[in-house]
Amino acid sequence: KDSFEDYIGMSESDYDVSLIMKAQNTYRDLLIYQAIAEQEGITVDAAYYKGVLVNDGHDEGYYDTQVEMYGEPRVLQMALKEKVLDSVCEMAKVQ
């Protein structure tokens, strides 16, 4: 590829706009998960998420690896998102 546009398929400014939009959507979604968690009294901690990961087939050190890569706040945020989605699915009534 000879240029950024050839490689990415869009101009650098369009790419920048797409990154901003993606970030805004991600943070909006995280705020929605947080609001649902607060409304429903859903919480997570390291012990809870370690158990989830082990139940999903990961070794006991996987949580620590994730924390090293992303930081504990982000890892717990991912855990909260999963727990909220599970809770919402359990509450859903399919007709």
C-alpha cells in the first residue's frame, strides 16, 4: 500500500472521525451498563470474576494476566458488562 488511504480504505480525517464515533458509542454503552447495574443492584469484584473465568475454562492466573494487560478497573468493567447482560437476558420474556 502506498498511502494511509490505500491501507485503511478511507482518508486520515475520516478515520479520525470514525475513531471518535466508536469511542463515543463505547462510552455510551458503558454508561448504560453502569446505570442498569446500579438500578438492579448488580456488583462485581475480583473474586467473582475469577470464578467466572475459571468456570469458562480459563486457568486461575488468567484474571491476573488480564489485569496486567488492561488494568483492574477495565477488567472489572468488562465483568460488570457481562453480568448485566446475563441479568437482562434472564429478565427478558420472549413471546
